[in-house]
Amino acid sequence: MSVETVSERVQLAVAEAAAMPLEGVLSALGTSVRGLDEAEAARRLAQGANVLEARRVSWFHVLVRQFASPLQALLVAAAAMSFATGDRLNATIIVAILLGSALLGFVNEFRAEKTAADLHSRISHTVVAVRGGTERTVPVRELVPGDVIRVSLGGIVPADARLLDAAGLEADEGVLTGESAAVEKSPDAVPPGSDLADLTDCVLMGTVVHAGSARAVVTATGRGTEFGRIAAGLAQGLPETTFQRGLKEFSLMLLWVGIALTAGILVINLLLQRPFLDSVLFSLAIAVGITPQLLPAVVSTSLAAGSRLLAKRGVLVKRLLAIEDLGNLDVLITDKTGTLTEGRIGFEEAVPAAGPGLGEGGPVPDAPAEGAPAEGDGAVRRLAELAVLCCEADPSVPGASGAGQNPVDAALWEAFADLPATLADRRRLWLRPFDHESRTMETVVAPGPGGDGAVRILKGAPEAVLAACTGVGDADRATLETLFRRGARVVAVASGPAPGPGPGPAAHDAAGQLALAGYLSFIDRPKADARESLARLDGLGVDVKIATGDNALVAEHVTSVLKMSPGAVLTGTEVEAMDDDALAAAAPGARVFARVSPEQKARIVTVLRRTHSVGFLGDGVNDALALNRADVGISVDSATDVAKDAADVVLLEKDLGVLADGVTGGRRIFANTIKYLLMGTSSNFGNMFSAAAASAFLTFLPMLPGQILLNNLLYDSSQLAIPTDAVDREQLRKPAHWDIGAIRRFMIVFGPISSLFDFATFGLMLWVFNAAPEEFRAGWFVESLATQTLIVFAIRTRRIPFLRSRASVALTVSVLAVVVIGAVLPYTPAGTLIGFHPLPADFFLALVGMVLLYLVLVEIAKHFYYRAADARLAREAPARARARAAARLALGLHHGGARVHRRAVPFLVHTGRPKFRRPPGHGVAPGRR
């Protein structure tokens, strides 16, 4: 046996612990089945928290990324050549402007990276641990070797651990072993030298509890686990999203345009026998000028600002680009509990069966329990005792509590707080935990005082329990329907003699062997603001559908109370009977999917994604598969670990109103990003086209390379305020999608309009003012900067600017400030340094007239452009929808190579390079994203 000790921190390798007897494992870890006391746990925690380190993108990487463009690298190289050949002033100006542009991008992108990392600290995971013999909930990061923990259905195992006991435990270990089938677990030791996949007496960090529950002792945490070793070199990248792919296609389009312009301009200048180095610098400056250099900064700023705003409203985005996906939603499938209802499952009443079920194999004698004043109260208490004995927690285990149980069982333990203590002598012989296939759980308990034999108890969905009972009368079925129509969540309980001291038959084999004991009614009232939230989502064009495991009558009651728009109700049985094509035809018209299994939820999401962008909101293990299949998976902070692991967005409150804020925020960010792209492609293309034409007939360069880059830098600086801009209501009413063809058409239509006024400026400077090269360049610099920045007021809206749609104060100030800077620059020493001469006053009178005429022409062109675009969109809508659906399915956003990364996220603590590393013990809690 080898026990690894690092700074007095005990770590027992899981493979070695698996081959040891339980007593040896507990002894080696210095613990017992009562767990560690708080003082010892704190001492061990000081030696290292249960975290994995993942490198956050550092300041250096973000800075290097600003120079990743090959065009910028060539420009730096050309500037270096210019410096070496004696033109040091021009080379210095070019390098200084490039550094200024890079600094702007760096500041905004690094801020966005920090925002993304900080969001991880807002989402927590906890685990039920035994400390000093008492169960309590502790943060996952505080687990230490020697802790005794309870794992249950849907949880992500928080550390490597050796099983103490298990009830029907199965674990999905595919993230470590690659095996798709769940592995059955038991406390029996395995032979020494067993492979990782054969350690059936252990549970491993990062794996998911597929079924059952267990107690286990932690053998290793953090980097000492098997998962920690695999994840040590984990890459942070996630698969490409639709938004990223759109950016890539846009960049490629600009690259080809830039290459064509650069090559043409270079050839023209060489044919005119201009200096080679000047021609190369000018051509490269043109190429850089047409590329929106600060696009990453604008996108990052938009996303970071959006994520901070959403975080204030309780929406935490695990990856910033999910904000864009959130804005694209047009269908939202949600569960009912906690979203449309208050989410507080409260016990309402116990309704004993009309038949003799309570007396058959009941856990107590027929006499009323102590303190019960009447026979009716005694029947209720006996029903409650049956239900408490068939819960996840075992009343016969010292220290057992309602903590960590499912909401129904937790509500029972709270409503009947005195029962667990009175039932402590009822030893549990066997447990089949709840599963979503049978929708029931089952226990066998030893007989109570005066009892003749072991008692078998079945609890779960009424339909499933009634199928296992005999003697169920019409009165019992009528009672059940009454409870359903009242909107109650109903759990049925049945009991009978166990067939022997061991496990009884599975629930689906129990037909006719049990007697109905009665019903437990739980209530979860609709939220007061749910109707308003649904109206907001409807106004955003998001169709809300309910997928629930509850009875259809319960779901219909909620939709009726909330006055949701009418729609069909599909049950799980009906869904199962349909093929995919039939389901795809029926699902869009459905309002409620009732009694659906996890696989059916996922299938519904899949078929709806053929023609819609689908979000799924869920918080249970039965929702994980659908969360993975959705375009955007949405969970809540109180959800099961596996649900939070599968989600892209986590809500601190389960509130559709907050989700509507997220959808609005996503659409606003996308709209503002598109504003920047449309401006950049149209005005930059127009200016660069003008430069190419001018270089063909002028005897001098129309603008020096440094002047072109300065123009581009000032223009981009003004656009950094775009993320603060308001968005017209009509742009928020429906999702927007990438359309590279539309951006290209916009560039071709509006770019030449910009060039017309450039040519007018050329004529003005040459034939009216007889300008020298320095004065010519200053005039074009001022005019081009004014037109390409002021056009934002027209392009930002489809309405009439200033009158019907006003830009934000920040954007207005930044644009006007840049125009003023450009106009004043030729009169300053800095302007003289970069090659400008002062302009005559008459030039500015002409400039005002050209700008006003330019904006009028843009408004006219905008009217015809959007009218044609709307007609084209209407014609091509079906084909576009199919193409988008195919693209989303092809991307496989939530599958493949990201699996290990997504599973590791709950345990990651982000660190930068040593200079920026957080102090020890200041890491983000494991189980946090």
C-alpha cells in the first residue's frame, strides 16, 4: 500500500483503494464512516482545495492576438524596411498608429476575457458530506480525502471515492473510459491491478450518476484524481458556433476583396514607376484599411457588456458567444416547475385510499399513531409513514436528513419532521432508487412492532403505481382526477408483503401484487409575474412550450391559469408512436408535452431544430439530454450538477422574465455588431476603391500609408461606442441571422455612394483650390473621416435618423469628437508631422454641403435597399430556414471534442501567468463555472 502525502495531504490512488478492504481504506485515510470532524477537514483543506487549474487567456496572449493578421505583420515588416532605408519618420508614424490600434483592441478584449472568467465564480456546486456523523451540504471545492459523501441520481461525482454502500448505483464513465454504457457499481473490492474501467467499487471524479445512490469515502481530490490527470493539459477552446462561423466567412470575404485591391493598386503604382517601397506600403495600408481591425474588440466589448448586464439580472453566460445564440431563439421548451410556477414544492395533503390498502402490509399496527386524535388522522399518518420509509434518505441511518433529497422527498421530511425519529427502528433491507423509466422507487423494510414480515413499499407516478395495485376502485380513480384537475402534483403510494427478506420484484413486474395506500398531494402555484413574462417572450417572437413529466391535466391547468395561447397536448405515449416526420409536423402546433421521458424530450428538441432555433430550460438529470441537443441549453443554479454541466446559460433565478432579458440582450448585441460590419464594409470599401482609382490618375499618392492607418484608427475608435447604442424595437421582435450575401450587397450598394463624394472632394481640391499634395491629402482625410463616421446615424436604423430613432449619447459624442479631431488635425503640429497642410475655410462650407447631400442619398438608397431585401427574404425564407437548420446540426455544438472540457468546468479554477496568478486559496471554487 502506498499513501501519497504532499505537505501532509493524504491522497490514496483510486486503483489501490479499489483493491483494499473498506477498513483498510478508512484507516489509510484517517477517517471513519462518521466522516471527518470539522477541525480535521479544515486542516486538510488548507493543504489544497478540490480544484483543477485551467489557464485563462493571459494578457500576453490577448496582446499577441492583436498582431495575428498577416497584413499587419507585413505592414510592420515594410515599416521596418522603410526605417532601414532612411524614411524613419514615416516608419515611426506607421508603427505608432498600429500600436495604438492594437492597444485599443487589447484593452477591450482583455476586459471581455476577464468578464468571462469572473462569471465562473458565480455558479456553485455542492455535495452532501458527513461531518462528525451529521450530514451537511458543503461546497465541492471544500471536499478533502477522508470525507464521506452521498452521491445520487444526476450528480457529477466530485472526487475519486471508494464506495461504502450502494443501492442500484450505475455511473456513466464514458468521459474517462470512452464506454457508452453505464457501469454497475457495488462496494465489493476488485482484484489488484484492475483497469480503470473495472473499478466497480469506486466512483470517479467527473463521471455522472446514471441511476441509484451510494455513500462513499473520498480517496483523492483535484489534480490527484484520475480525471485531474487527464484534464491537466485541457484546452479551453469550444467547438465553432454559428456566430463564429459567420465572422470567419465575413473575414474571408474581406480578405479576398483586400487581396484584389492591394494587388491592383500595387500594379498600378509600379506601372506609374513610383518608388517600390512607397507602393508596397501604400498597398498594404489600403489592405489594412479595408479590414475592420477592431472587429474582435467591438464584438468582445458588446458581448462583455451584455454579459455584465445580464449577470446583474441573474443570467450567467458560461461562454460569451452563447449570448448571440440566446438572441436567435424562436422556440423555448421549458419545464413547468419553478419556471411558470413558484418552484417551491409544498406538501398539501395526504389522501388515504378508499379501499383497505393501508392495512395490508402496513408498517405500523392499525391502531392510530401516538398523538393522533381520530382514526382519520391515524390513516393519514400511516400513509405518511409509508411515504417517508420510501425516500432517498433512510430514517434508520443516524444523522439522515432531508438535505440533498429530491424536492418531493424533501417536502415530505419537512412536513412530517417527527416521523424519521419514530421510524428509526425500521431497518431498510433494500432500495430501488427512483428512475425515469418506471417513474417509481421501491423499498423493502423490516417489520415493525407486531409485524409479521418485511414490507414492500412502492411510490411514484400514480399511473405507474396503480398499474401495480389490485383492488383500485372507481372512487380512488375519481379522487386522482380531481387532484390533477386542481393542478396538484400527485404521488401515489402502495404497499404489500415482501416476497422474502431480499429484494422484491421490479415495479413493472409487480402488477396486482400491491394495495394502494393513498395519494400525496403537492402544490406548486403559478408565479404572479409568469403571465407578463410569457407576454414579453411572445412579443419577441419566442414560442413557449411546456415539456413535463406531470400529468397532462396538471399542465393544462397551469396553461389555463396563465392564459397561454391554445395548442395541442401531446403525451409521451403519442410521441413514442410517431416517427420523426410525423413528430416534426405535430410538434410546432403543440403547447404541452406531458408525461414525456428524457429521450422523448431530446427527440422533440431535435425535430424542432429542423426549422427553428430551439432553447431548452431544465434543471433535472432527466433534462440533460435535451439540454445537450438544444441550440441553447438553459439551466438554473439550483439544478442538478449534470443539468448545469450540459447548459450554456445558467439562471440564478428560474424566471422567464429574466430569460426574456437574455433574449433581448442577445438580439441587441447582434444588431449592434452588424451595424459595425455594415459601416466598415461600405465606407471602408468606398474609401479604398476611391484610393485605388485616385492612384491611377494622380501623380502622387492620394494619401500616405500612415495617414490611411490614422484615418482607420480614428474611425474605429468612434465605433467602440456602438455596443452602447439603442436598437429599434422592430429589430428585437424576431431573431436575426448571419447573411454574408446581404452584407456583400450592402457593401456594393453603399460603398460607391461614398466613393462619389470622395471623387467630388478630389475635384474640389484639384480644380477649385489647386491643392498641393499635402493639402489634397488633408482635404480627403477630413472628408472621408467625416462621411464614414457620420453615416452611422443612417445605417444604425431603418427609420429616419434623429427624428424617429436616436443614437445613444456615448455613440453620438464619440462620432462627433472624431469628426472634430479630424477637422482640427491639419492645423496642429501633429498634422504637420504626418504630412498635412492647413485647409482653407471655404473647404469646410463645401464639406458641410457634401455631408448633408451624402446622408440624403444614403437615406434614399436605404429605402430601396431594404424594400428589395425584404422581398428577397420573403422569397428565400423556406430555403434559408432549411439551410440554417442543416448548419446547426452539422456544427454539433454540444458534442464531440468539447465533452471533457464541459465536464471539467465545474472543477476549474482559472489562473493566468505567474505575474497575474491569484494568491493561494483564492481560486474559483470547484463546481463553479
